[in-house]
Amino acid sequence: MENLVRSSAQQPTDNTGALLDIAEVRAAAERISGQVVRTPTLFSRTLSAITGANIWLKFENLQFTAAYKERGALNALLQLDEERRSRGVIAASAGNHAQGLSYHGTRLGVPVTIVMPKTTPTVKIMQTESNGGKVVLEGETFDEAYAYARSMEKQLGLTFVHPFDDPHVAAGQGTVALEMLEDAPEIDMLAVPIGGGGLLTGMGTAARALKPDIGLIGVQAQLYPSMYDKLKHADLPCGGDTLAEGIAVKEPGAFTSAVLAQLVDDIVLVDEAALESAVALLLQIEKIVVEGAGAAGLAAVMRNRALFEGRNVGIVLTGGNIDTRLLANVLLRDLARSGRLGRLRIVLQDRPGALFHVVEEFNRYQVNILEVWHQRIFTSLPAKGLTAEIECEARDREQIDLLVAALRAKGYDVIQIELG
């Protein structure tokens, strides 16, 4: 394995010193047992054939709030004394941590306040409120919301529950690994998404104690390589619109970074196209809806075949909270990348029948036309020319390629518009 983060001088034993150990993860498992879903770990024959690795999937998207975050939030809540329970807890989050904390806090009778930026989509606010959380909107960015939550913590005597940089939270997340290795003991490598690092901190602690030789691979979105930068002493830029918003963290935790520096074998980065393909593939093959961060593990295996080939790889489908319109876009873009959807830009003369002759070729090659756009004004062509953009649907890429070749053979100037 190349570019290993962990040095030989940092090989862990059964625990990670005073930071976190498997006893805490096992205690968390007993504590939360029966209060979260014990999700299945299943072998995927088709994904294994596609990737060249033996793929085991842990379906954390089947939790009540559709994400693993419930585990850590619940473990933290259950360790509050009566006084702190009565005062309540607070967090800054617009994602799955907010849902898990609100749901279990309300269920346990613990008041939950969630601070979100003013820019948070209404649907996320409503989801949190429907799970029992009190939402406070403050600041234009997450950092501003976080700072306000910490000030409310002090002013009101609330307990702040960090989404990842907390041993209780990380221990709760580590229960995922206990279940995976109990259900599929042959797993010898884990591919785990990293945002702030809480999930891999807990899972890695448990897995390395149970199987000292297990491979631990962290996965980050290419746009948010914060833990990669920290552990590999790199300086890659961090920011942008990523499909994996659940792991879009600019500053990893201090606690989690210290643990992962001892545990993780490598961190790989996945681009947006890989994330989109993984989300689409999981829906097509496994018939399940997974958010971008939840598909990061599979995206890593698909992009790094040599690293995972022949291994028994455990992948956590960390969550299934994705906007339906965004999911639709991802699926359509995947069809375009696979060649089943295409867009052709064709130069025509602006005269009657010009488009008809082009359509005849579409009919001859049985390519279905979905939409047509004409452009006469904003073009560098002569005044008697135009461009027609035709969005079409085909059986596969080869069918569109044959159509394009036929059009060019008849003298048409044709450009295939590709996704980046």
C-alpha cells in the first residue's frame, strides 16, 4: 500500500492510548442496544464482480433518521447526568447529526437546540423540527452558527454535543464496526468516509483491536481533503459544491486527527463524477437510495481498483438523506456518462426541411429525440445558418456513435457535448 499515513512507529495495540479504546466502543454498543436499528451487513455479488473486490455493504441508511449519526448522538445523550439532561443539549448542524440528536433527545425527554445558518434549506429545518429539535437560525455560514451555539452553551448552561470531535460520539459510531465484523468476519479492509473523522475514529479503534491486520482506508471528497491535508502534511485547497455534503468539513477534529494518525493506513480522495456514479450504481444494483457521502466508500473502491482488488472490503452506506431533485439530476448525468443520453450540436442551413433530413437519420438509427433547441442569433455562423442542439436517448454509446458517424458522412458538422 503506497502513501501510508501511519508510520511503523505508530502501530497501534488493542487501543489508541488514552484517546479511545475498544472497551468504550463495546460499552456504547450495550448502551444503545435496542434503541437504534442493528442494520444488516450484506455481500454484494454484482458490485464485487464490477470492482474486482469482495464487497460487503453495511446499510446504515436504514436507521430511523436514515444515517449512522444516531449512534454517536445517542451514546452521548445516555451519558448525561440528570442535571445536564434537564438543562438540555445544543449542537451546530444542518445535517444528519441534527436529525439523530433531535430524534433521540426528544425520545429521552432531553431538550435539544440545533443552531443552523440562516441559509439552511427549509426542508432541513422542517426535518429537524419534526424530530423534536428546536431550531435557531444564526449566521450566514456554518462557522458563525457554530460560534453562536458555543456562546449559547455557556450562557444557558447547555451541554454541547459535537458532531465528531467527542470520544462519546466516536465510541457510538464505532459500534458500526463491531456489527460488521460480527456479521462478516472475513472483512479484511474497511473503506470509510471521513468528514471530521468521528466515524473512522470509532470504527478504526474497534476494528484494529479485533483484527490487528485489517486495512483502514479513509475516504474524502476531493473538494474537501481536510484530514488528508492534516495527516499527509499537504496543502490541497478545501471548498466548493460537493455531492458529499455530509463529509464537507474544512477543519477536522483535534481528537479524531490524533486517533487517526495512529490508525489509518491511507486516505484516498474521490472526485464528483465518482461520487455521482456510486450513488447511481447503488440505486441501480442494490435498489437503495444513498446520499453522496454515503456512497464515498464505493466510489473509492471504483477509483482505486489496485488498492482494493481481491480484498474483502467493508463499505458503510452512511446515510440516505438526499434531495429528490438532486438525485434525479445525478441519475440523468449518469445516463449521459454511460452514453444512454446524448446531446448533439449540429450546424444547419436556416431553410425549410433542414431539420427534417437530420431527424430521418435519428429514425434510421432508432435514436429517440427528447428535446430540440434552435440557435439563430447568438452564434458566429453566417446569418443563413443556425445550430440545433438535440438531446436524445439511445440503447448505448455505440448507437449514438453510429448516428454521429452517419450524420458526418452526409456532410453535417456535428459536435457531441460531453459532461465534464
